[in-house]
Amino acid sequence: MSKTSNAPSGWIMTGESPYDYETGLDNNIVHSGNYAAYLKSKHEKARGFATLMQQIKADHYRGERVRFSAFVKSVDVREAAGLWMRIDHSSGEVLAFDNMMDRPIKGTNEWNHFSVVLDIPVKSEVIAFGVLLNGPGQIWIDELGFEMVGDDVPVTDQRATEGLSSEPVNLNFEDNTATEKTN
């Protein structure tokens, strides 16, 4: 990971092509307070993505549900932008993940509130989170939140159980309502 001198204190900028992007603080375009962070492409042919991110130990959050939220403003985002959060095991296994690519921020938009919500498994070691920009454009991020929430707040995990049954099915293979193949 490459740390850039313009990244706000406590944050790093990294990604597939961080040299095609820049980050820093803006005191003109803010949602509240004195500063917002920004991430923008340096040119129209920006490749891959860049992220402004942090990593923290999962100790305090194990067994909990966590929401990472922020206000985001975008200008001319051609491909995609979004908040993201990833929960890692010490082995490097990704335990939970959401980068909003199933609901990306695109185009030019005034300040909107976004969030990602993940369960933090007991075996979690690291929580990584931030904002990403893929391709040309610029985003600002302000009023970030990182909090434990109740089970009434649905998770946004993109690797979650979409389309999965809550119970095993057809364990004796006698339900042959699917296509039967005969020899």
C-alpha cells in the first residue's frame, strides 16, 4: 500500500492504480464542518480504482453488526464510486464484503447519505473500510459514521446469502421436480 502525503491524517490512499488519482482535504465543498475529503482522477484515462481507506483491529466489534456511513457528493463519475467495508480473518480470508458495486454512485450528485452494513464474525481480525472511485470523476466524503447497529438493520454484504435457502433441501434426492434425465 502506498501512503500519499495528501491523504488525511489516519487514512491511506491505495488501490489498483493509485497514481491515476489524487486525494486531499477540501475546505470549500463540505457537507458540514470545515473539511471534506476528496478522491479524484487525475485524467480522463484513469485506470482501475483508487481508495481512501483505514484498517482497524476487529477486537471491539466481534460478534456485532457494524454500519459504515457517510455523505458523498459526486461530479462526473463515469464508471462507479462507493463506500466499502471488508472483514478479514488473520489467514487473509475475506469473511464479509460490500463495495456498493451493486448500487454504485455514478454521474453528478449533490450530497447523499450512503451506508454499508456487515456482520463481524467472532473469528474476524481486521476491518478495512473507505471510499473508492473507479475511473474518471471526483467524489467528496464527509460526516462519516462507524457504529454498531441492531439486527433490525439489514446487512448489505454482497457475498451474503442471496438466493440461498435457510434450510437444507432435498437431502434424500427424492424431489425430482427438476429436469429428470433417464438413460
